[in-house]
Amino acid sequence: MHFDLPLALYDRRAQRGLLRDEFVPELRAGGVELIGAALYIEEKYLPEMALRVALDQAARLLEEIELAGQDVTLCRSYADIEGARREGKIGVLLTMEGVEPLGTDLYLLRVFYELGVRSVGLTHARRNAAGDGGVFASAGSSPAGLSPFGKALLKECQRLGIVIDLAHLNPAGVDDALALTDGPVIISHTNPRRFHDIERNTGDAHIRAVGARGGVVGINAVLLSAEKEKATLDHYIDHIAYVADLAGIDAVGVGFDFIEFLFRYWTPEQQAALAASMIEAHQPPGLTNHSHASNLRRRMRERGFRADEIEKVLRGNWLRVLQQVIG
């Protein structure tokens, strides 16, 4: 439920057929049937270019889906997701990571809904008109909750049938979102603070609350630990088991947030700048791109997860929420 595909397609827009040639083979190799493709606006485009870049990213994604032919399709409803699976296509669900493209204009949410956006995360690591992001440190996030615009945005998401994603939101903002909404919400890509104590990650109380609402917590593959040697496939499964113990097996999914594909064409300077502005991301061997999803499936079996539990974590829990919310 979280992949920065539109960012790559936009940055590499001179390369037509990139989705077909580079990403489809990895998705097929990992058995991935549905991805959440996130619109995310880099700092250098804010604020003036946020709307334009988001629309360009969406346009690039739609073009690349068309070029991929029978392999990929955009999904706007649960029926579309089921249809893609029946036809053996990879479904793409358009999502938004940070609402900077909306500015303070709630009507623009309807525009993105018509383009296909079906899940919205209010913030990334920074402040915007809706609220504040959680910092990449054990303390220091803004104590402020959601703004009036952020609260109105939640209401409009629920009216339209858009999944509310609490990833990156500061703890006070998560409290507000849980208090102001009903039904399932998700955290598309996060980790328990028990293992990596930064406010960008999620504390036990919020994990339990999301689970109690019928929501899903997606486990991030690149923020498993502050220590590189602890970032392993087995430790990823430790995170899954921890959330399952806290909130139930129905409350946990995968939210890989793979970034290896970005680093393939980023300079060392760009990678260093990312680490300096946020935190160093450690990519676990054997779990760095979607082709490795089969490694996770196999290792979960070896670790003693039942077949029905694996199905829920890798697919079923997300599908349940999508069926309930986007219809």
C-alpha cells in the first residue's frame, strides 16, 4: 500500500515504458497483484509547484499504465481490483502522501478523487496546511493536532470513500484523526516504536487503536532499526509478529516503502542529503524490492505462520479495508 512509483516516473519522464520495462518484471517476480502508488511532492517544488507536479505525476502514471498494455490497470473501486486479479493484471491504486497539492482548497480533493486517488495520507515529515508530520527522532514533534483544514479533509475523505492513512502524521494528529473519524483507517507504512523509537513510527496505543477500528498497520521495510546489522528479513517478520500480538493478525499488512529503485539513479550526494534531512534508511538483504516478496512469504512459513495468517498479512487485510471503504 505504499510505493513511490509516481516520483520515479516523473523524475525519469524522458524514459517511456519505464513501468513496463523496469517495474512490472519485479512485481511479477514477487507475485504482487496490487500496489499503492503515492503522489509525493519533493521539498524543492513547494509551495508553488505542488499542484502542477502532482498532476504531472498522475499523468505520467496514467501514460505508463497505458504503455504497459495488458500487464497493468488503474483501480478506482474494489470491483476493479477483483477484475484485475481475474484477468491476471497488476492493479495500481493511486494514493497521496501529504496533501500539499491541495493547498487549502478542499475542492481539489474531488479532482484527485476523479483521477483515481483512493487513499490519502495527510502529511509527510513536514508541516502542511492539514497538520504536522512526526519527526525522525524520539521526541520533538509538534504538540499541535490537526488544523481546521485537516479536520475538514478527514470528513471529506470519509464522504467520498477515500481511505485515511495516518502514516507520517505526528502523534497529536493521529489522536485527532482517530477521534474525528469512524470505521477503518490505515497506517500504510510504519514500524512499531518498540523497535525503532522515532515519532515518525507508531506507538503501541495507536497500533491497538487502528486494529480496534478494523484498520491495518503496514510494516515498512526500511526503518526496521537504527542499527544496520539488525535490519534483516527476520527482523521485518519480528515487526509483523509484534503488531499481530498487540492488535491481532487482522491488523497487520505489508507497506514495504522500497527505495532501492530511487537509489539506482540518485547520486551519493542526493542519498546523503536524504539521510541528513530525515534518517538513514537500512535496506534488509533479501527484501529490497518487490521481487523479494516471495522471500518474505517463504520465511514466514518457516517461522511458523499458518497459510491463512500469511494470506491476511500479504493481501487479505488490505483487501478487506479497501472493500469496506472505497466500495
